Amino acid sequence: MTEAREISLSVPDQGLKKASAALIRAFGGQVAVGETFGRAQSRYSDAGSRSTGVFLTVREVAELEDQTAGAAGHPIVTRTLAKRQGFELVSLPDALPAAGDLLQLAAKVAKEGGDVISGIGAALADGAFCGRDAAAIVGEADQLIHAAVTLRAIALARLEGDI
């Protein structure tokens, strides 16, 4: 049975519903999710509706996100929850480079940091900071973050005795 659609959710909860609906779509829709979990399609309609109190369970989110790796914004609900708590998700490297690559990785971090600074300089050179400038800086910052996370992962692996 479908939930009553008469409640008002907080703005953060509405964001969670929007992310839930996007995750359900990324999986293949309400019917596919319902079949996967052996529940009625209407439950997943409610889980994505901003006017019901029905939310996906943690188990459902985990399973759906496991199955939608590679989809735009993945992991959709987890990313929304992280932002709600004041965090940004950063993917870990698929495989760790050798510990001997530390100097190369440090150089990569420095290079990417320089690219961010250059991007900011280019963005401000004409006195107008536009969307294209912002996108370029985000791209450069993402490369810097990836390089730094990879460097950190090697150091952490050594600290934990994994390498």
C-alpha cells in the first residue's frame, strides 16, 4: 500500500529523497528494485517521493550502490549523506603504486597544485570568473586530490604494515 503523500520534509530530507530517487533510477527503476528486494514497487515510489516518510534502508542503499558502480554521481545516496554531515567523498586508488614511488607521487602532488594555482590565475586574468573557469579549477583540484589521496594511501598502508 502506498504511503499518505501529505507530509512536509526538511530540506536535507528532501535532498536525501532526491538522491534516493536517482539511485533507484540508476538501478533500473522502481520495479527492478522491488523485484530485487521482494517488495512492492510502490514502496520504492514512496522512497523517492518528497512527500512521504518512507526512506530506503541502509542495506538497500548499500546493495543498490554496489550494483550501480560507475553511474553518474556514484555512490549517489552515500555522497548526499556525506555532504549532509559536512564531508566530501574522494575515491581511493584502485591499486597502490609501490612505496618506492613516493618521490614521483610527491612531485605529482606539487605539479597538480601548481596547475590549480595556474587555473586560478587564468580564471582571474580577465576579471570575470565564469562557469567555464570554475569547471577548469574543479577538474584541476580533482587531479590534485587524487594525487594526494594516492600518496596518503601509500603512507597509510606502510603505517598499517600492509606494505
